[in-house]
Amino acid sequence: MSEPLASKGPNGLRRMLPGLLVTALAIAALLYFVDLGELRHAFDAVRLDVLPPVLLLFAGTLTARALAWRTILVEQAGFKDSFLALNQGYLLNNVLPFRLGELGRALLLGQRIDLPFWQVFSSIVVERVFDLGIAAGLLLATVPLVVGGEAAYQAAWISGCLVLAGFAALFALAANPDGVSALLNRLTTRWPRAQAWLGEKLGQFLQGLPALRSPARFLKVAGLMLLTWALNIAWYYVLMRSFFPESNWLWAAFSIGVVSVGVALPSSPAYVGVLEAAMVAALSLFGADPAHALAYAIVSHVIYLILTGVLGIYGFWQQGQSLGGVYNQLLNRSGAK
């Protein structure tokens, strides 16, 4: 994987600057609020006996998510291809700028199974909408229990409504593809070249939404995504008990909901600093010691990076691809069919 990455020059640096700034602020906040001496002692809380169940549960989250993605794709991809492409996408997000992981796995899976890039990418959009809905549901259920107050309920309801609006938009696209195509044609009549290009890409995109047209398939995807999040909460909770024996499931569910929002902010690759700051902030509402919270966040983050990294590297090796090669394809769009 030694192929050089395409240079983006000053424009690339300007695009990276907001994310780097957010990461720097997150790290500065952690250094301000956390006693580094206490942090060293906090790592002593790690127990090796919890690692096997943690790794097993985490592998379960990856398996359930790959199965959900495969179901959205109407089984056009095998489980192995879906599983490896998923982890290749995580690896791309972990090491490359601009959060290219979602685009990268669409490109990589499309090349594996010979499907158009936009068709695969639309299936990822559906998956991410499910993620947003479940994350909003977590916050809706846990925020009032943690902070209380009418404002918390209102914020949770607003988040839920926004997610429902996103689902409604996707349902509209899936249910009336001809109407959407006709609307696009009317809007782009003055620009024939743009009309032709957008029409082709929209057609490929709409082909990736059959899961929303079948109630049975929709429910299967929803069940697998709920299982993904349940297993995710479970492995975080099992690990959390090493650092906070007094913790309960609410701690894990709420902190994961907060982290899912936190990592949506611009940041450096792998969400370094931002994930940790979001986790420490969430656990502080339960009175958790900041040093132990940061140690827990770092250990859980490292587990995520190592497991997805190893699986992602194997996926690249198995497919005969390189990180640099995929990065250049994404920037130049020469590999997107």
C-alpha cells in the first residue's frame, strides 16, 4: 500500500482545516480537563479477561451491519464481499482525509460485484439513514433520563422529526422514481449535458432503493440495524464495566448516542480527539472521573481501529487494491461507473 496519494495542494489543505481545527480544540479541551497523571493510572483498570467478549460482540456488530447492507442491496453482493468492503471503508475513514470511507466502500464493492457506483452508494445512504434514526431514538429515549427538563424533550423530538423527514424523502424517491426523474428533467431542460449526466446518475441511485419498496425487506433491514446497535452498546458496556463498575446500560446507550453526534463534526481522520471528547463529556453527566472516562474512550477507540484496520487491510490485499489507488480514483472519479 505504498502508492502515493494524489496531492490536493492548497485547496486540499483549506478543506482539511476545519476538521483539524475541531480536532485541535477537542484535544485542547481534554488536556485542560483531564489530569494526565491520573490518566496513566486509569489505564490500570483495563482487564484482559473482558477482551474476548468485547471482541466477539464487536465482531457481531460488523457482521450484523454487513448483513443489513447486503439486504439493502437485495443480496446482489455476497456476505464476504459486503463484510470486507465495509471494513475497507472504515479503514479509509481512519487513515485518509475528507471522510472518504463511504464513497470508498461504494467504489470497492461496486468493483467487486460489477455494480454501478451510484447504485451501491444509494444503498449506503439508506443504511446511514437507519443509523441516524436509531441514534436519534437513543437520544430521544436517554436524554430526558440523564439531564431532565422540558428543553431536553423538545430537542430530542426535533431530532426525531428531522430523521423522519429524511425517511419520508427516501420513501418518496423509492416509491415514485418516474416522478422524480420527470422533475429532474423539467428542472434541467436548459442544460442538456447536465440533464443527461444527472439523469443517468439518478437512475443508478434509485436502483439502490428497493429495500424501501418492500415492507418485509424494510423490516429485515431495520431488525438487523437494531441488532447492530444493540451489539454495539453491549461491547461498549462490557468494556465500560472495567473502568466504571457502577455503570449501567443507560451510561452506554447515552454515551454512544452522544458520540454518534460528536463524530459527525468535521475532524481529522479516525475522529481522533473528537470521539474521546464526546465520550468524556457524555460520561461526565453521570459523575464519571474525567481521567477514567478518557482512558475508557481511548481503549475503546483503539479496539475499533485495530479490528477494522486488520480486516480492512485484508480486504485491500484480497482485492489487490491499495489505499493510495482508491484515494486517487475517488478524487478523480475515474473508478466510479
